[in-house]
Amino acid sequence: MLQRARQRLIFALDVDTADQAESLVRLLASEVGVFKVGLELFVAQGPEVLERLRRAGAAALFLDLKLHDIPATMRAAAKAAVKHGVELLTCHCDQADIFAGLDLGRTRLLGITVLTSLGPEDLAAMGYPEELCDPAALVTRRARLAMQAGCQGVVCSGLEAAQVRAALGPEALVVCPGIRPAEIGPGADDQKRIVTPEMAIRNGASHIVVGRPIRTARDPLAAARAVVESLSKGMEA
Ligand code: C5P
């Protein structure tokens, strides 16, 4: 069970040097199934960092670029990204259709539904109509769009995972950031829609993304093990 739980843990390598990222991979590879490279590391270090992380022991890589641009730029960026052989890549759900017919090789595309740092008040301020200011409603709508466009899964918070799982069926990847241990409540940092690892899995997440709760812990390896334990409890339920 623990081994299966580890496969479902994605660790966010939100650091700005390749040395730091590599050390984290070496330290955590036994507990983490997928390592996520986001904008901070990719912009700071360039694509070469991906190969270094592979050599350090990262079995699977997630390039979280959250692509959002005009169609020609999106398609060109996706073609360049898949050349790096990453297992997962993100774009925003409303633009997933731009990739129709494009050969992404073994890279699976995930649609970003609504960032987990946004709450109902942010959606209202962005101009969404009242019925879509409920994140669950907007997330589910965008998740359907992404899957119709050919994504293999979506990114949403664990709070919406049950609704998304019901809408997308058992095969879709449902990847949930905004994961926090039970003792941390909303408002502690920029994440607003948060749940525990156990709850995300119970709600139907296929994977969870964890960054700061592991990275800033006094003992990151122990923190990763605690997340895996919580994940595995959710899988038993
Ligand atoms: O440190 P923390 O656990 O909040 O990290 C969450 C990670 O997940 C970050 O790398 C962030 O970019 C990413 N993410 C997110 N919300 C999304 C998609 C990705 O927080 N909707």
C-alpha cells in the first residue's frame, strides 16, 4: 500500500537553483513518485535542469508551465516541451483544444481548472457570473472542457475532486495541489482551497501535489513520509 501511495505523491521543486533541486530529488526519491518543475526552477535554470533531475533519480517529471497564449505560440511551446520527454505538462483548460491533433508523444496533458490560490471572492472580482463564482461549479465546467479537448486529466483542489471525478470518470488524472496537514488552516499562506492528503485521495484525487509542507519542514524526508502515510490512509478508506 505504501509503495502505491508514493506513486501518487508529486513533489513541487519550487527552488531556484539546480543544486537545491538535485539535492531534494536525492533526498526524497524513495518517497516521491513524480517531481514537478514549475516556473521558478524552469525560468531560473532552463530545460537542462530536467536531465540533471533524471540523473539524480527522478523517475517521472511534471513540467508545470500552465501554458496560456495564442494558438501558434501554445503549439510551438508544447512541441518544444515534449522534446524533453516529461511525463506531464500543464496548460489552462480553456486552451487545451489548441493541441488537438498535435503528437505529444508520451507526455500527458493536464488542464488547469482554477488555481487553488483563488476563492469565490477572487472569481467575482475577475468578472465571473454569480453561478460560476462557486469554485466547484467553475472547476467542473472547465474540467469537462479540457477532457473534451483531449487532456488526460485536470488540476483542481481536493475540495472539488469528488465532483470532478464524478464528471470525468475513473480513468482521468485528477491532480490536487493545495495540500496541507490537518493542523494548517486556510489563510496560513497563499493557498485558499486546501485539504489534507487523506481527504484529497478519499475525494477521488489520483495524485496530490505537495511543496512547502515538505520543503520547509525541519525534516523534509520525515514530512514526506507523513504525507505518504496520510495518502495511504485515504486509499484504505
Ligand atoms: O507549496 P505548495 O504545496 O502550495 O505548492 C503547490 C504547487 O502546486 C506549486 O508549485 C504551485 O505552482 C502548484 N499549483 C497550484 N495550484 C494549481 C496548479 C499548480 O498550487 N492550480
